[in-house]
Amino acid sequence: MKSPVSTAIAIAVGIIVLLGYFLAFPGLDVIRSLLLEWAVILAAAATWIGAVNLLAAHGTKIGKRQPDAPYSLVLILAFGITLLAGIWDLVLHPEFSILDQIVRSIQFPVEASLMALLTVSLAYASIRLLRRRRNLFTITFFISTVLFLLMASGLVSLIDSNIIPPLVAALGRLPVAGARGILLGIALGSLTTGLRILTGTDRPYGS
Amino acid sequence: MEEIRCPMCSKLNPAENEECQYCNARLKPLVASAEGAGEQAGPQEGEDAPEWINRLAEFEDHSGDEPAKTAADQPAPAADTGPAEPGSWLARLQKDVEKYEESKADLPAVEPEFPASPAAGDSLPEWLRNVRQAANRDLVEPPLGVPVIEPGSSEEDAWLEKLRNQKFEPPEKPILDVNPDAGLVEPPAEPDWLHAFPDRKEESVEGEPAASAASGLPEWLSGGAPSTEPEAISDWNTGSQPVQPAEIPDWLGDETPSHPAEEQPVEEKPALPPGISTEPEVDKPDWLIELEAHAPQAPAPFPASPMLNFDQPPAGEVAARVENNFPAEELPDWLASFGPAASQAPAVDGTSAQAGDEHTGGEAAPADLPSWLRAMRPIETVAPSPAARRESDQREEKTGPLAGLRGTLPAEPSLASFQRPPSYIARLQPTENQERYKSIFEELIANEKEPQPTRAAGLISPQRLWRLIIAVLLLAAVVVPFVTGISFLPLPGLLPQETLDMQTAIDALPANAMVLVGVEYEPSLAGEMESAAAGVVDHLMKKGARLAVISTSPTGPALADRLFDQVTALPEDYHASYTGGEKLANLGYLAGGPAGLMDFVLRPQAAAPAMLDDGTSAWQQPALRGVNSLDDFSLFLLITDDQQSGRTWLEQIQPRTAANAPLLVVSSAQAAPVLSSYLDGRQVDGLTAGLAGGTIYEQLLQHPGPGTGRWQAFVLVMAVSLVVIILGTAVDLIMEYLAARKANAEA
């Protein structure tokens, strides 16, 4: 049986934060701010725990001389360098100019390149899609991909026709309709989860 | 707990029981009880006798050609049947008495007297009371010419003296060697008339025809020796004349007691002639009464039988006497198996052979009864030996939770036998189909084991070739517009309404309006997001809005700097105020995700305590002066590439914004469909998505920016991608079709 104390605390905190959305009591806002500050601190601590776990996992790989140990070594080195740069910035440059330069000079090009490679891979996957699996869903997915690529490219504007603009506008509402359905599902799920946590039915905070 | 065994059903009963709890037979002999002392009269003929005894008597009466039976042939149940007694032998006995009295007419008449106490008489059974009355009647009314002798008178002694002188001679040695050290009951002082009996025993030992107590028995009980043949009785009594083995059933031979004679207090009784064998019934001597009074103290598991109370030595007593007087080596084989009586109770009460079983622990060999006797045997005697059952009951449990206990119920043999279960070898009996499948499977495996010819690997695989072609085409589509500067594709002509709404909202901002800009995208999509947001940011700068930048992504502040650097790089005058912190303040990274954003809504300065390089707070910059809460912001601009971060902003920021503070969203093309859903609910006041949206916005501002510059390459890459995907799919399908056709042709 999970601890009733933790359950009571979770329910009380949830109710206080939820009431803050509907009631404008100054005292309630103070309590909410305090609780949220604690949550931020705990989140930062959790980030540190995740970082330590990451270092331990890759350190183990290096110690066992696994095949991907060099990548782990690079990761640890990058982590150390970034950490030192952050500390250095925290002490000498509170505007974090060094970290900004690292992101703009290293992280951004690397991630952009990966995105470009992803473009090639996705194009090749689209070619192989119908060969690998040819059914109604794959055919529909293939047609949708081609159609929305065409719409996003602006090539349809080259077609001088009165039918094209309303047709493109109508087709452009299809993703919105699907996304709205997804959002409704997310909202209902979030509401149900929140109520279950507030009533103590779900206890994701452990025992 | 002391128990006694029922003489009828051979089952154990508590010692205090008067009757068997199983068959209601009487357990304690009447002769052994104090109330019954001196009242050992037999029942009258046919009165209250069990049916089987009556039949047995009739059988004996009408079967003169049957083999002679010794007293030992008497079945045990017959001896245990206390109140029942056939009357033939009694009638003969009475006739003998009458004959003797007629011949001794000069003897004085004996006055009958039964010294039974009133209390004892009340407890007597009906048959015994009738017998006593009959005996009294016979004695009170003697036949004519028979003198009546008063008890205790001198005439009685004279009568007995005459009788002794006439019929008996003293034997050379006593019948029984009673060891006084064995705890035998010391007989009381005998009357004078009884002193002559040892002489009578000696006579019987010498082989003279001396009458014995067996003369009072019926022929079937006396082992074939009629009561009128004193020689046979004497032989039986002394054992000097061996009885033929054929005359003794096996069951009697198996009842040999194992206890020595010293442990079995045997009462020595004088043998009386047939004519006076009923004397103890008429008037028992005091010592005999006292002896009977002590009888309950000795183990007497079987009730007394009135049939055997006429000084007739029972089977057990006979065996005891034989064992004591004759060593085993002198006895014949059939008699050697006989031992002393199992207990003294049988000697007194005429016990059965079962008593010996009880005392010897049930070690007797199984009996071989004659068929006629087996038919007469009670059913209970056929049941398993009580001794054996008792032995099994006393077995000690060796294993299990009852280990160490005795008398537990034995387990079933199948359960009690702990052994390794047999191993069954399941041999599959395959059917024809299974055999066929087996052969097919073996053929498949055999084919797999054969090496297949491998194709010569080319310099480049088709997959890598395809990827290389796609990469080259896309790269060319990106590079060519920048290199050549050709603008062969028109700008987007469609103007979405949300983009127009965004332009309207920014245009409505007052001068020096405070705008909160959220940069929530990753470096991988920075190219798209910068192209999409550059026009909007430039519009804000053109309006002279003070910008406060914050991000919940660690890379957000750096990407924001990059974005503003790109925008301010444009040669515009109004950009100058956004380089020195006058109208632009980067509050940095906001930790905690949604919680941190919520905290920022409540306490902006506390949630984002950014510092400048000179050590001052970022909130002290000119761009953030007068900003203490979320209400101080006139517009909120969210630049995001992810629907999750956009939804977080819409959930945490939008509800707390001022009513007239619009929330605008610049999103990536992939997040636009989701975030567009908030447009209908007016949670988002304006939206522009992707590079196309940024280009459109720049067109609205008529101020080319990064979006317009990348539009040609973007459209060309999209066109190439479409062509590659469509053509590649077509080619791939054709190749597959050709391969299948070739395979079919080869097949």
C-alpha cells in the first residue's frame, strides 16, 4: 500500500494549483508560487540525476571497451567541455556568450546537417514505400505526401485556375481537422489523468 | 485405560462396562461378582438359553455317531455364554443324583439351602432365579425314600463320608502343582468333608475310575467321555492317557497359552463323582464363596458360564494342569503345544481359548476348524484377529507430521509408498500427414544447408546509388538558385487569413509596447523557423516594440540571439536600438518546463533571474523597465517548431494574458495544423507557419527577408523531391514488375 501521506500531499498540491486558475486570492498565488518553485528545483535536480546517469552509462561502456566506446568518450568529453563552459560563463559572463557560441557554431550546424540527411532518407523511403508494403494505407500515405508537398511548395500557384485556390484551401483544412481530433483526445486524456491524480486513483509519484 | 474383551464379539470394551457396547453381551461373569457368589446354579433346560446353544444341545443329543469331543472341543462362545445351558446333561445329572439317592435311601434327606442374599437375588437373572427355585424345589421335595439331610448336621458329614469311602480313593499326587509363590489365591480353610478330595485325585492318577468334574459335562463337552465313564474323565483330568489328535480340533491346539503356570493363578478344585457333582450348587463351602468373591480382582475377561460351574475343569485349567504336571518332553506332540491356562479367569469361569490369545499377545497359529464347527462359529470369530488389529493400531508413525504418534490410521498403500514415479517414454506415433510434413521439412533444411551462389558485389549498391542520386539532386536544387540567382518561380500568391490577422495585431501595437517573445525551437529547425519568424520580428522592431525573449529550451536563448542578429543585420535604422539592450532583453533559459512557465506567469522577475555581464539584473535593462507582471506585456509572440511547447504556452500564458494582449504564433510547417486549431477558439490571434508563411509575411511588409531569399531554393527542392519520389516510385515498381516477370519466365 502506498503511503497515504504522499497521496494526501499530491492531492492537496494539485487542488491548490488548480484553484489558482479560477480564484484570484493573493495568498493562494503565494502558495502556488512556492509550490511551483519547488517543482522547478526538483526538475533541475532531476536533470542533474539524468546527467549523472548518462555519464555512468557511457563510462561503463568505455570501461568495458565496447564497440561504441569512442562515441561514449566523445559524449563525455563534450559534456565536460560544455559544463566547464557553462560554469565559466556563469562566473565571468553571465550572459552566457560562450555557450551561445557553442550552440550557434556546433549544435546548430550539426543538427541542420542531420535534418538535411533526413530529407534524403525520407525521400528514399518514400520511393521504397510502395515496394516494401503495398496496401490501402501505404498508398493513401504516399498520395497524401505527394499532395501536401505539392501544396507546400507553392507550385500550385503556377496553375492559373479558379478551382485551385478553394481546392487548396479545402485540402489545407484536412490536417487541421485531424490535429483538432488529436488535441481533443489529448485534452480528454489530460483531464482524466488530472482527475485521477486529484482523487488519488493514480499515483505516478510512487509509493 | 483398562479394557476387557467381549467373549462374543472379541472386541475391546472399557473395563467398567457390564455389557459389550458392540453386541450387548455380558462382559463380567456372574460368578465373579460378589452378588453372584454362591449362586452358580445353571438354568433350566431350554429356559433363557440362546438358540444356538439349544441347537447345539439337540445336535449333541441326536448325534450319537459323531466323533467324541473332549472338553477342549467345546467352542469358545459356548463357554462364554453365561446364562444359557442346555438341559440334557443337567437332566442326566439330576437323574444320576436321583439314582444315587434312591440307592442311598437310608441317607438322611438334605435340606436345600441357598445362601443368597436378598440383594444378590435381586440382581440375578431370571433364568438363574428359576434354576435356583427348581433346585430348591427338588431338594426341598426330595423323592420318596430319600432322607433329608440338614446342612451342617452330623448327618451330612456322614453322608459325605460314605460317599467318599464308596466312590473315591485318594490319588497318588495332587492334580495341580499350585505354586503358592505365584500369587495364587490362598484357599480358605476347607471343611472336613473336602479333605478327602486329594485322595480322590490320587485315585484318578492311578487310573482308577474316579469321577471328575467333567462327568457333569455333556458328552460333546467332555471330549467323548460320558459322564458315566469316570476313566475317561480321569484321563482327561490328569492327562495320563493321550487323546487322539483327531479328536482335538486345531483351533484348540492353537489356543495354547504362553504364560507360565506360575503367573496364572489356577484354582485347585477337587474332582467330585458324578453323583455329587451338583453339591456346590446346592451348598457351596465358605472358602469357595470367598474365592468367588475375589474373582473380579483377577483378570476375568470372560463371563462365567453356568454350564461350567459344576466343578468341571475348563479347557484353560486343564491346559494349566497338564503343563504343570507333565513336562513338555513327556507329552505327545499334539499335546505339547498346550500350555498352561492363559489366565486364572478361564480356570474359574470356564474360559475360552480367546483368553489365551489375549494374554499371549495373539501369537496363536490360525485354527483349522472342522466344517461342522466352522459353521457353528460366530461371525465375529472370522473377523481379523483383534490382537493383530491392536498390534497395527500400536504401530508408531515414522514419517510425516504424525511422526512419533501411535495408533494413527495407516495411510493407503498407494499413498504411503514413496517411490520414484515411473518414467514413461512418450514415443510419438506420427500420422501419414506428419510423415509427409517431416519429409518436406527435412528437404527444406537440406536446401538451406546447400551453399547458394552469391552475386558479385558491385562497387555501389542500388540503395546507396538511389540515395546518392537523391542527395545530389536536392543539393543541386538548393545550390543552383543561390549560385545563379534565378528567380524562376513566383512568390506564394495565397494569403492566409491568420497571417493577415497577425499583421493586423502587430500593427495595432502602441509605441514602445512591451512584447514577450518565446523562442521554443531546436537548432535542427532553426533554418525554417528563422525564415518564418524574421518578417514578424522585423515588423515588431519596425513598430518599436520592446522585446523580452525567454525560452524553456536550453538552446533557445542562443537561437534567439541568432534570430535577432539575422534580423538586425538588415540595413534598417530601427534595428539599431535592438543591439545594445535598449529595446531587446534576453532573459535566458527558463527551467522547469510548464512549471517554470507557470511560475513566470506569477512572478516574472523571480522565475527568470537573468544577469548581464556587468553583474546587473537583466530586468534592469531599459527594455524591461516597468515590467513587473505578465499584465505589463502588450503582445505575446511564440516562435515554436513543436506542438507540445506551443500547447504549453497556450495553456499557461494565454489564460493570464490581458484581454487586449494578443497571442501570435510563428510555427513550423509540421506544427501548424495543430496550432491552427487554436485559431478558431481565438486563443491564438495570428499564425504564420513555415518558410512559406514567413515569405508571405515579408511580402505583406514588402520587406524581403530570409524567407524571400530562401524561397526559390525551397520551392526547387520541394519540386525535386516530388519528382524524385514520384519517378523513383514508378521506376521501382517497374523494376519490381520486370523482376517478377523474369522470375516467372524462368520458372
